[in-house]
Amino acid sequence: MKIKYFQDTDTLHIEFTDADIFETKDLDENMLLDIDANGNICGITLEHAKQRADFPHFSFEQIAA
């Protein structure tokens, strides 16, 4: 998984897998969902990220099984 924030455009992109994108769906005017040929989510793009998410706060936690 890769998370990229583009400060110049205030865009956040979360890539779950590097599979080829088959389709990009508009969830609303500022959120895009990338889908592969099997219908799996490849990534999410969020425009105006600072307004829509709690930036710059970010945490990651992996829970053991």
C-alpha cells in the first residue's frame, strides 16, 4: 500500500495494489475510486484533502492475528 499527498493540489491518493486500473468511478465531485478488471479496489483519490480529512494527523497500526 502506498499513500501519497500532493501538497500543491491538496490531493491524497491511497494505492492498495499496483494492479492495472480497469475503471475509475466518481463517488462524488472530489473522490475517485480505481477498480481493476475483477472489481477489486485498487486505489482512492481524494481532492481537497485538508477539508475532507484530518490532516496532517495520520497513524498506522497493524494488529497481530
